[in-house]
Amino acid sequence: MFKTKKEIVFVILAGIFITNAVVAELIGGKLIHVGPFVMSIGILPWPIVFLTTDLINEYFGEKGVKKLSFITACLIAYAFIILFMAIVVPAAKGISPVSDEQFQAVFGQSMWIIVGSLIAFMASQLIDVWMFWFFKKRTGEKKIWLRATGSTVISQLFDSFIVLGIAFWLPGKIDFDTFISSGLTGYLFKLSVAILLTPLIYAGHHLIKKYLEGDDIKND
């Protein structure tokens, strides 16, 4: 089925990447308190997306991440379409354990959230890829932490404010002060986790490199 070990690695990383990205978008409409601040619960799966993005960048290059990002954006849009269809179809009265109102409350994200999520996702991924290779071209194979964390620092600054701005601030669901504080809270959370994940990036890099020994590990 798979011709090389590299193909197996890509499928595994892509599966992890897509799953976490789609789940993050589906649960992103719920806002939670972090101390006195507010942020979207959809932030929780993103550290795994950062990790897989960096590993895919390392072994499959800029084209690999871009292709996977576009595929994931299409799958996120597809998931929203399926949810919309599920909302439109009425529940079986007296039989369904979940009513139309309950289903709508959980999955009925507004068009603002859908548009904001997709724009923020693609913008942050493209920025992340550009920054990753900006650092790698200057450091070579050294300083993995710099290109991994550095790309996240920049890309997630845009992601944090784009999605909140389009999904919540522009439609008037939150005021400007909440928009700024929530964006900063989410950004600092993602940045902190990205830094904490640095050892895992090195571990993943080591395991993949060891697994691919004897296989073609050149970037496509």
C-alpha cells in the first residue's frame, strides 16, 4: 500500500494534523474563562497542529504543508456543510435524545464563525510556512527550536486576532476591549504551549529521522 516509510510518516502526521484542525474549528464557538480573561475552547487542540506543522515542514517541505493546509481547509468547509444539513433535517419528536434546539445550540455556529475560522486557519498556516523557511534558510539544520517557535510566534499572533475579530467582534458579540483581551489571552496561551512543546518537536524529529534511516528523506 505504501511504497516508502516516508509515505507512512506523512499519512500519520497528516491524519493528526487534520483531525485536530477540524475538531478545533468545530468547538471554537464556545468561549471559556481563563482567570479574569476569556478565550475560545477551540485553542486547546492547536498545540498539536503546531507540532505536526513543524514536523511536516522539516520532512516534506513548504509544498507539503501548503497542500495539506488547503486540503484541511476544504475538509473544514465540508464539515460545516454536513453540520448545516444535519441542523436543517428535523429531529424525530419524542424519540431523538437530542432536540433540534439543543443540536442547534451546540453545532449551529454562525456564518461569521465559519468564515473567520477558515480565513484565520489559512492565513496563519501560510505565514507559519513562510516564517519557518525564512529561519531555516538562515540556520540550516541547526536551531530547530528557533524555526519551530519563531514561526508559531508570528503566525499565531495573526490567527488569534483574525478569528476573534471576524467571528465575534465584527458581528457585535463582544466589545473591543474583550476582543483585545481575549486575543492576547489566546495568543499567550498558544505561545506558552508552543514553547513547552519544544522538547516534543526534538523528540519527534529524532524518532522520524531514526525511522527513515535507509529511506529517501529528501524533501519533495
